[in-house]
Amino acid sequence: MEIYLDNSATTKVFPEVAELMTRIMCEDYGNSSSLHTKGMEAESYLRYARETLAHILKVQEKELIFTSGGTESDNLALIGAAQANHRKGRHLITTQIEHSAVLQTMRHLETIGYRVTYLPVDSGGCIRLEDLHRAIGPDTILVSIMHTNNEIGSVQPIVEAGELIKRVNPYTLFHVDAVQGFGKSYFFPKKMNIDLLSMSGHKIHGPKGVGLLYVGDKVKLQPQSYGGGQQQNLRSGTENVPGAAGMAKAAQLLYASLPEEVAVLYQLKSAFIEGVRRIEGVRINGLLSGRPLGEGTAPHVISISVPGVRSEVLLHALEDKGIYVSAGSACSARKAQPSAVLKALGMPKDLQESTIRVSLSVFTTMGEINYTLHTMYDMIPVLRKYTSK
């Protein structure tokens, strides 16, 4: 038996996506910049991808830039916007619990003369709008806030933040990292005051190696790569046609029945949380006080701390039973560093070292949840006894 519960790290590709990409790679493999029939075939797939994703986001096709993934989308948005708008100011705002693709980029910008404010979060992992309000100044050129946290599943008040930013300083750009939220929530940048939106293919049952960046038509962005001038000169290089088409197909499949799929995910999440709470001492991270289980958080991400059992021990013990979970963000799991997210929550070090992430997908079943829970019921008391010796 194999139970994959690490969908925040990556997802299983939809069969329809794999079929489409195989056809493109093996039959319609032309370069989309070529003028012959093969090139025109490739261009038609890019057109399909842009039309599909533009329709989902309710934006113009020309506002979509395909990248190599969420990290490049974040880098292009942040560095590109900072460089293009530096004469208006050098102040940037983000949060303490961003993905490393944003945090490390902000730290790089600090080394070249930009000033960054890192907003704290509450016990549920959410920013306070009053903190954001106080931080915005006349020289603030960009605010970057992730929609869904990849480690604890907290969902930021993006709509309210966008309205606030534009009210306080209409010239401040608003970037949203939607890598974990895209495919689980609706995003309408025009209505949400979002100027830049980052997305990734492999988080939505699409391929790895492809991402998307929405760039509002009035946003100035400095390119970070130069060459043939593809994609409005913002991202030169031969487009990843099978990747773009595969990402669009995955998004199309998800958004065709999104409310129903999200409802099922919340049912699975609630069942897991209710079940895991029966284990003595287990702590659920990122829940909102006074709200029903999981409400107001992402439907697919669950963070739990198991006192007395180190996360890597529990991870490998579950793996021995065919259950795959994570000890945190996949991008930092191999680094011997504490989680910036858990640290920002004020979590004691021993709990940080005992935290695992369970993340669900449309392929997850209630049977898999129940099997995982019963495995943990049997396993954790034994691991605690072993650890205490």
C-alpha cells in the first residue's frame, strides 16, 4: 500500500495532462517561434494554454508569463518590480512566514540597497492588517504576501490587504505568491487589487518545471533574462510548450469542479484533525481560534506537532508503513535549519523539531486518512517510549 500525503511538496500528474504532454513532446514537438507548420502547431498549444489560464483568472492573455516554476515567478516579480520602480522608492514589505523563494529574494534585495519590513503573524499564522497599514509609506513600492502558507496552511486576508494597500498608497504594487492557493481557491487579480501573481504547475497535478506569473498591464517589470525577446521581452527563451499546455490542462480540470473538490478536501481535513486529536499531547498548528476545525485555512494542509517524537523519526516510521508525509517545506527539508514559519509562530524549539505536515489532494481518500490515523495510534506511543529511553 502507498499513501501519498505530501501534496504540498508536489502532486501526482493527472492522466489527461500526461497524455497531452506526451503528444506534444512526441508528435507536435515544434519550436513555437518557428514559422513552419510544426512551429504553428506548437504555437496553437501555447495559445490554448494562455486562453485557458486567462479565462480562469479573468485577465488578458498578454498579462501571462510562463516561467520555470513558482520560484522563478517570485524572483521575476520581486526583483523585476524593485528594479523597474526603484526611483519611486526602495521600501518593500513582506511577511515572516513567506516561502524561501520570497524570503531569500527579499534578503538579496536588502544587500543591494532596498529596505524590507517583515510583518509578524498571530498564533494562527495570519498577518494583522493594522501592522500592514502602519508599514506602508510613501516610498513603499511593493508588498508581497503569500495567499496560502505551504507549511501550516494559514490563509492570508488577501482581498482586504489589496484594498488597504491601494487605499494607503495607490502606487504600491501588490504581489501574491499563490503557489499553494492556486487550484484550491479562485483568484481574480483585477478585482483583488493584485498586480503580480505567482503560480506553479506541479502543485496542481500538472508538470514540474513550469510556472506562471500574472503581470498587470500597467506594471513595470525589469526582465531578468535576455535573448530572443519572447513573452513581451519579459522572459526570453524558447517556451516550454508541453509544460505550459500541461499546466493549463491541469488547471482546467481542477477549476471545472473546484467547489466540490474543495468541499471534499475539507471533509478529509476535518476527519484527520478530529482523529489525530485523540493522540495525547498532539498539537494542531495554524487553526483559527473560535472557528470550526480547519475553517479559514487551506483545505489541503495540516501541520501537527507530536511532543516526544522527532519529526524525522515519525516521518520514516510512517514511510515504513507506506505513508508519505513531510517534515516541513520540501524546499528546506534537507537543510539543518529551523522552520522560519514555526519560529514566527513562537513555537518552542522542541515542538518545532516534532512537527510534520500532512497535505491532501483530489486523489486522497477517506480510507487513506483512516489507515494513516490508525497507524499513528499504534505507532506514536511506541516511538515515545523508545525516545524516552
